[in-house]
Amino acid sequence: MVHSILDEGYVCHLGFVRDGSPVVLPTLYGRVGEHLYLHGSTGSRPLRMAGQADPGLPVCVTVTHVDGLVLARSAFHHSINYRSVVVHGVAHQVTDPDEKREALDALVDHVVPGRSYDSRPANAKELAATAVLRLDLAEVSAKLRTGGPNDEPEDLGLPHWTGILPLHKGYGTPVPAADLAPGIEVPDYLAVL
């Protein structure tokens, strides 16, 4: 279940402590086997901290999917149906060039499968400006809520609509860049989204 929840999303929240205070940042991620990869600028504070710290940067990463709004008769019993993963561990800056390229390809393909093969790979300057963190999926938990409202028995006769309002992630129609050369069609991997 952990892998499927992680594989369905692409934005996570990275939590760490900076100067004694908690900080949480949204970022893209990708999974390769039992490793989660996050990326950012080499000037980014958490990525710099992970490279300077020994043995790394203690972090917490969360991914959440909201599947539906649960509307009850009572405001108190409103809820959400969701799936979430929390990963605790020590993030390490990726320094091996081959692992870094593999991680960056995984990040691109995680967001849009097949895209890393249909774009120019990062050049040396771009690789130097990009830091990648690796977090092992060793200390992981998944949590979810499904089902309908849990109204009190005495509220069942109230004249208020109750049920689930499903939410779905979706893609819109691809919009070509204004400077796209004529004759370049939308790739198949985007047409099926």
C-alpha cells in the first residue's frame, strides 16, 4: 500500500528542523525501489544541510491524497476520505553522478511517465545547480480513511443531505507553448493522460 500511495502522487511535504524550529516545504519527489528522491537547488537550505550534516539530515516526508469530502448531517462529523504516507529517516545528499541522473529521470517520469526520454537530459551546469536527496523507505507508515459519514443515531432523521463528494485528480488538455515549432504533435504519453 505504501508504494501505491507514493507512486500516485508527486508533491510531498519535507519537514526538518532548522535553527531549533520546524520547517515544512512542498517539493516534487520520485521513488526508485525502496528510496525516495527529492530535488531542489543547491542553494536550498535543507539540501545544503543534508550535504553538510553527518550522517545526514533528519527529516519527515508526507504524501496525502484526498479522495472525497465526507458530508455528515452534523458539522462535527464532517470528514475526508484520504490515503497518506509518512516517512521518517535521515536524508542524504546524492553525490554519485549516475545515481543523481537516475534520480532526476525518476523525478521527471514520476510526474509524467515517459517524459525523461522525450526531453533533453540535464547538462553539467544544470546538474551542478541541482541537489538531490535520498531517503530510504525504512521507517514508513500508511494511514487511510474510507467510507461514509458517521452520524449520531439521533441525527439520522434530520433533513440535511449527507454522503460523500468524491474528488479526482485529473489532467486537462495539453496546451502547446507559444514557441513550439510547427509539426510537433502532442506525444502519445500525454494524449492518454
